Amino acid sequence: MKKLMINLTHTSYNIYIEKGILANLGKYIKDVYNNKRIYIITDSNVEKIYLTNVFNSLKEYEVYSYAIKAGEESKNITSYQEVINFLLTKEIRRNDLIIALGGGVVGDLAGFVAATLYRGLPFINIPTSLLSQMDSSIGGKTGIDYYNRKNIIGAFKQPDLVLIDPDTLKTLDKREFNNGMGELIKHALIGNPKLFTKLLTKPEIDEEIIYESLLVKKKYVEEDEFDKGNRMILNFGHTFGHAIELNSDYKHGECVAIGMILAIRLGIDLGITNDSLLLDLKKILDLYELPYLDIDYHKLLHSIIYDKKNLAGVINFILIKNIGNPVIYKINEEDIKSI
Ligand code: GLY
């Protein structure tokens, strides 16, 4: 078992990483929750695989569950309403616990429900995809998509506890597993050179590797809980990545992979990034069958900088000098001309 604690100004919470923890939930939950009722929000895929096991490990509680339809498109205002209606029908009270059991969609949606219903309810996150274990289950960003914009309605809602079971990775299909590897590789690149070297040996993704990766996220979340400054370093690969995600069928971690390659090419062209990094990253992306597009990034960068929402014509771009050494670089029109 590995444990880490996220320490913030007004709260702190533990993350336990343990193989088989899903069969032992009661033991951890009783440390943070004293009431009787638990409301599990999950999705139609995760429900089939894990819900019976989870109910068995919560025998001392009165447990209700609701499954949204699996898939990205469920992260919307209709599902939000559906979940709230279910909870109210089941007479949820303001001190009852909400558990998110599933991937990022479930975690973001259930977290947003827990942030807003009664202005906030106890909340535990049990992420079952590698992508959500690596990223969205930690740090308190919750929300839904709206008006064709990702996460445009949301709130910061730190969980009271995060429970990660690496055994859940066994039921992910290869593409979904590699999708999570996109974020894991990102953490290694921005904060842990040893982890990067280890990943090149294609090790089993176990408690230790998840822990090492989350230490990188912990550092930035603790430094900048509300994402006003250095936390943006966690967005390495995301500026190009998000632009690609909006216009393609690639998954999030795949877009981050493509975005990291483009950010490294940009960094090399600006004289900031060490040239050898491009080959290193391509090697690791090949290993985990993650895509990179050999596209001309200039046009994409131009459209990002001159996006109508970006009136200043300058953006903060995350670049890395070498592995473990990220920088926030302000890119402007002059830079574009120079490259
Ligand atoms: N996903 C990046 C963050 O939590 O800030």
C-alpha cells in the first residue's frame, strides 16, 4: 500500500493506492465519514464490473447507486439533473456521502454534484481508469461540459479521500490504458526523470509508479490549489492538445501526447528545449502506442494565440528545458515571427 496526503490551506486528504482496495472500502471510509448513508455515482460499464464488489465492501452502510450512461457525452447538464433527481428521490441529506466510482466523466460530474447540492456534501473519489487515477480524481477540479465547451461549468471541490485500486487497470482495453499513460508520461516529463527512465522499460503500472506520478501532481496542487499560477505546469502538452481534442476523435491522453510532441518542437525552435528530448518522447510514445502527428504546429499556434477569447495576443505556454525542468513561457507575436 502507498499513501500520500494532499495538504491545502483549508483542508487536507489522503490518497491510498492499494491493489484490491475495492474489496476493503469500509475500512478507509470510516476514517473520514461517520454517517450511515452512501450514494454511489457510477457509469453503465463500471457498474457491471465493480458494483457488486463495492456493495459487499460497504455492508455496514445503507448504500444507493446510480449509473449514468458510459461515455464522454454524459458529462452534461442533463446527466447532472438526472443525478440530482435520483439523489433527491432517495432523500439524500446534507451530511450524506457521495462516492464517484468510475473514470473522469463520473468523477467530474459526481464531484460537481457534491460541490453544489446543499452547497456541498462529503465526497470520496474512487477512480477506476488510469486517466482519472493520474489526473482528474486529485486536485478538486469538477464540472460538466456546456455550450460545446469542456468543463465550462464547474467548481473546486476537494474530495475527502481518494482510493485507487491498481487492479482496476486490468479491465481497461489497451487504448484506454494507453490514454492514461499520456498523463503519466506527462508527469514524468515535467517532474520525475527517474520515472521517465523506468517507463521506458515498460514496467507493470503498480502502486509505486502511480505514487511517483501523483507526487508530481501533489506538488503543483498544493502550491496553487485554485489554478492561478504554477499549477498551469500540469497543462504541459494541453494547449496544443485541447485544440486537437476539439477537432478530432482522439482521446484526451492521446491529444496530450500529440500536444507534448508539438510543445517540444516549439521549445526546440525557441532555443529552450534540449533537442534530444524529441527522440526520447517519440520513443516512449511508440512504446505505449500513443500518437504523434507530424503536423506544422505554426498554424495551430497562430490560431490559439489569436483565438477571439484571447484578446491580449499573448499566451502562457508550458515548455520543458529538459526532463524534470518545466518553464512557463509567454508567447507573443514576435515569437511567432521568429519561428
Ligand atoms: N488537470 C490539471 C489540473 O488538475 O490542474
